[in-house]
Amino acid sequence: MTTAAELAKHYPDAFFLDVEAPQAAQAYLHAQGWIGADTQVTALSKAGEGNMNLVLRAQLSDGRSVIIKQSRPWVEKFPAIAAPAERANVEALYYDKTAAHSAIAACSPRLLQADPASHILLLEDLGDGADLSHLYAGDTELASETLIALTAYLSALHSSFRRNTCDFLIENAEMRALNAEHIFNYPFVAHDDFDLDTITPGLTAVAAQVRGNKTLMARIDALHQRYLRNGNTLVHGDFFPGSFLQTAETVKVIDAEFCFFGDAEFDLGVLLAHLLMAQQPARVTDGLLASYDAPAGFSEALCRQYAGVEVLRRLLGLAQLPVSLDLAQKTALVEQASEMLLAGEATAARSA
């Protein structure tokens, strides 16, 4: 079955976005009233290699360029993996609700239009900037102004969008469940069709030691249960270098389809984990915690626990990163992550 037929099976009235069909995209944009009747799509191309969604750049005859993003009932990079198509609708809600806050809007793409029936977003084109995945090579220090912009974004998000002051709630339960499987479960179970030694020889034995630590597994399970419960704070949900786009103007935060109301500590912990895996110096990781304006009740211990499980899942799970780390370095990071998880008290219960 073709992907177009698969989408039609689940959503018979949805438009199927296809990079090879610019005329169909043009007709769709006209029908939606998103571009003028005399405006044409002069070119349609992929805007980067998205993992979750199809993201295309449309060049228009009036000189503008826009991004068209569609979420389908599968992971775009791995079509065999099912995923909720409604994630684009959730992302649209996130952009709509946070756009009024200047610090967040300054680092976000503008949502121009949304079609919930086809799970399509029309977004501001941020240009040809690259994401920050180059940091994983381990030979570049994150610029201080970029770190400050990212922590300002999180500080504004976590302080301004609290459940007791918001007129909306984003649970995003299906996406959270999908993410939870790859954070808290998959990396800690041996798989016949996934050999860690093909990534780094000797890593299978390291993973076996982690999986055999019952105390550590209990901590991870407690964190898993906490993550699945609704929390007090709107979080981006996937706050890592692949979601940061460096433009000529500033760093932009994209791909909010994993957002939900949870723990502020989750977003900050994920970013801390990626700075560690990118071999950032202590002044950067210390600067992250120092420049973040934490909301009331924030727990640095919980933040470090989320960071610990994120390190483990990225080194031992399916969602591998282009890190420049040998076995000794990965082993040291696994040990550090385990210590972060085991420090402090168990985290099953939520704070008030």
C-alpha cells in the first residue's frame, strides 16, 4: 500500500502532501485560501530531513517562501512506526497559545495557518539555517548568546504557562506514550534486531550492566510513571539540539509536537543531557542551570534524573545521535547518568 493510500485509509478527506506534486500543493493552498488565486508554487522541496513529519519549502511566485508541514499516522523517517497524526494540531495549539509572549515568539516560527483535517501547518520560513546537531562532534562550544536565548525561552515558557493560570490543557497522551516507550522502556530491554555493538563495540556489555541494576531500573520506572501523569507546566517536550535552528537573527526553537503539561525539570534535564553528550565544558552546563529562571517548586535533583535517563536512552536506545564518543567515553557517561538517577529520592509522586 502506498503512503497516500495509507493516509486515505485513516483520513479519507485529508490532503496528501507530496514533494513530487507541486501543482497539487498549489491547488490545495488555493482551495484553503492561504495564497492568492494568482499566486503560483514555483518550487517545492524538502526543508531538511525531518524525523517525525514531512516538512516542505514552497517558493511562491510573489517572492515569498513558506513552510508546509504535515504529520501523518506514521513516523516520516520510519514509516513502519505508527504515530498519532494529530500531533501537528497539538503543535499548532502550542504556537497559538505561546505567540503572545514576546520572549517565546522571538524564538519561534510564526504559525500562519492550520488545517486540522489534513494535519497540515503553514509556517514562517526561517531560512536555510542549520540545527545545532553539529555540537555532537564535540569540538565546538555552544555560544553563550545561544545558551542565554534558550534558557530565556524555557524560563518564559515554564513561568508563564502554568496549569492554574492557563485556560487550556495540552495532554498529548498518545505522543507522550510514544516518547515514553523510547525513553523509559526500549533502551532497557535487550532486542535481537538491535545490536549496540554494531554502533560501538563493547556497548552491549555496558547496557547489560545497566539493565541488571534493579535499583536503577526501579528509579527509571518511577520516573516513567511520573512522566505519563499530567504536571503543572507547559513543556516543549523535545528540547534538544535537533529542535534548535540557528538563523542569522537568533536561535529558533521548532518541532513542538511533543509538548504537554508536565514537569519543567523535563525540558531542562533533556537539554542538560545533550550538552553532556556533546562534551560541552562545565562552564556551559553550569551556565545552563545558572541562567535558567526556575519556577516555584523546581527541583534540580529531578532535573538531573531526567537528564540521566535521557543520556541512557540516547546511548543505549534506538534514537541514536551523531556523537563523537568512544566506548570509554560512553561508559563514563553511562556511569554519570546512573549516578544522577540514583541521587536523591524516588520521583514517582508529583510535587504540588
